[in-house]
Amino acid sequence: MKSPDSPHPSASDPLAQKLAASLGSTYELRRELGGGGMSRVFLAHDRSLGRDIVVKLLLPELAAGISITRFRREIALAARLQHPNIVTVLSAGEADGLPYFTMPFVRGESLRALLERGERVEVRRAIRILRDVACALARAHEEGVVHRDIKPANILLSGGAAMVTDFGVAKALSSSREPEDDPGDSTLTVAGTSLGTPDYISPEQATADPAIDHRSDIYSLGVAAYHLLAGQLPFPAASHREAITAHLTKTPPPLASRREDIPPALAELVMRCMEKDPTARPQSADQIVDELDRISPDARVTADVEPAAPPARPPWMSRAVIGLLVATSLGLAALNYMSRSAQPADTTAAPPSPATSVPAAREAYVRGLDYFRRSRQDSANAPFLTPAIEAFEEAVRLDPRYAQAFARLAEARFWWAALDPADQRRASLFNQALDSAIALDPNLPEVRAAQALRLDH
């Protein structure tokens, strides 16, 4: 009997052997990782690039009666999605009439595994996970892709970030069924791939509403958030039918009643996501990201005092406007510094510091470092540059004298500009951040390292 790490599929598993043959010599099928209700999942090694990938082979009972051509077309649409919080589809194929697709191998665990251990997740970490998932949904919805099966099993935790997998698979299955198939066959599968998993299904999915849109994902995200924060589902059920009926007819117990340290604004947001009426939910994943950003991860509730919800962002203050304001403020900061340097020194002014006394700025800086280091590990991780830049920008916004953060922002922007050398705006933003870092502390090692990038290029 072969060990679990055997590099070849067992001879007693003809389907795995056919999959290995279909993958060809470029890939080495190593072992089966398990699977869910919709597929068998294998670990394979890409010999040409020296990396591991995941191969998901559709189960025969789900593949029966679907058009392989239409399935691959839908998967190809999902493959366009590129975002740090989305596990991208790399390729698609067919083995013995069964469609499969490949994805990067993400080291870590699923949110489902974490919840099954019964761990109490601190609010700060929960907010980060939910924000990452909302960012992934925002990007997908922007491309017109609705996930349809948001659940903890499809949320992977790796390197301090959350990533969403299996985008487009449920839609591919439902859209690729042959016309003569009875649509009812796909409504309540064990996998829940066509309408969503029963424990997290939206009311409109449960009724097979043809007008289903991105707000169905927002409902499922709300249920997953409730599970993450409360440690239990809003509608524990003994059967799939019972769970679906609850989503259609019952009101979940208030999240605040399940856990006392949840900020009121966060509890209220999660409950709004689970509204039966899609128009009563947050209308976009971007809106959820904005609301999570306004919720302090340190906020706590006591029996006597509840923190007031932060003021809402004015409607006109879009992210683009905020970015412009940040860029303008950085330019003014550099200008003010040059003006002051021509005048006698003010001995009462606070000296610049590479570190920061603002905890939130430090937190953003550490988060940015994590993303930035991941972006430099492999060319495939280049999308991590965007959240790294966003985190460093948040750090310097919170503390405009944070020299270390300005230096790292410059470094991240340099590599971002290198991805598109023709975009002069990117190069300008790199120079702007570097000039601010030099103005604050030219002798800081991080500043010198960023300055070397300018000299070398």
C-alpha cells in the first residue's frame, strides 16, 4: 500500500490514473487531499515551474448531463478574476468525460477547519477575515461573477490573509446543464453547488429565483460571519430541508445575544447582511468593506457602556477622493518640510521618528509588510502588492511622520510601477513616497534601501 505522499496514483483508482494521464508530463499527480460534495481534490506538482497546484475533478454524479463546453466557458470567465483574496483558476480540462480545473495550492487551512476546532476567534481577527472576503466579492461582482456558494469551507486562511476559492463553479454547473435536464435535479444536491450550501443559502437561492444577483453572496457572507463570530450557525438544523426552510421563514437570534464582546456596529452589519429582502441588505461588497473599516477592532461592549458607532463617511467621499486627498496631503507635507528647512530650526518641534506612537498606524504597517513580503516571494504573488500599498498608505495617513512606512510605501510602489513601466503615474507615486521618506529621515536603513532602487534604475 502506497503512503499518502506517494507521487503516483494508486493502480486501484482508475479515475485518478486517467486524470494523471490527462494532466500530461508537465504535472505529477501526488496524492488526494480529500474533497467535498462536488469534487475529488488532488495535489499535483507543476514540474515546469516547481510549484504545487490543486486539481479539482468533478464527481460523476454532478458531471452527468452537463455540457463540458459550456462548463469550461463558465470556468474561463471565473479565471479572469485576479485579486490577492481570490484563489485564481489556472487551467481547465477533461478526464474520461469528467471536467476538472486547477488552482494554486494555498498553504494553510479553511475557515471551516478553524470553526470545527471550536476556537473562539477574536473580534480583531474576525474583522480582518470578513474584510478580505468582502474585498474578494467586490472584485468578483465588479466583473459580473457571483460566487453562489460562500461558506467557511471556501474561505482559506493563509499568511494572515483570507482567500476565497471556487469562484464561478456553482454557476458553471447550473449553466452547463443540458436543456433536457430537469432544473429541479440541481436544486437540492448534497453539495449545494447549484443553489448554495443549505446552511448558508440565501432565500432567493432557495426559491431558485432567476433574478438572483450579487446580493445573494452578501447574505451568505452574513451567515458565515455570524458563524465565525458566534461560534454557531444562526439556524442549526437537523436536515437540509429544515435549514432551507429556516432561511426562508425564520429570523436569526441577534448576534449580540450570542457574544458579548462584539462591537454593536459589527453585530448590526452582520444582521443586515442576513435580511430576507435583498434590498434591505448592504447593496455592495464595497459597502461592507467601508463599514468594516469604520468599525474599531478594539471596540468592546460592557453591561454599562456601549461605544458609539463611528460617524458615517459622507457619500461624496469615495475611495478615489480619499486617495486624492492622501496624495495631496503627502505633497503638502513635503512642501512644508522644505519651507521649514529654510528657516531656523524649531527646537520645540517633535523630531521625526522611524517608528510610530500611533498603534493603528503600526498595525497597518505590519499588515503591509506581510502582504509585501508575500508579493516578493514569487512572481505569481504580485497581486499582493496592491493590499501592501493600501496598508502602507493607511499607516502614513494615520501618522504623517512615520518615516519607516513612507520608505516601505516607496519600495512597494517601485515594484508596482515595474509591472507597468509605461504608466508614468506609478513612477510618480513612487518618487512622491520616497521624497517624503527622505525628508523625514534620510539616514534610516529602509529609506536608503528605497533610495537605492531609484539610483539603480
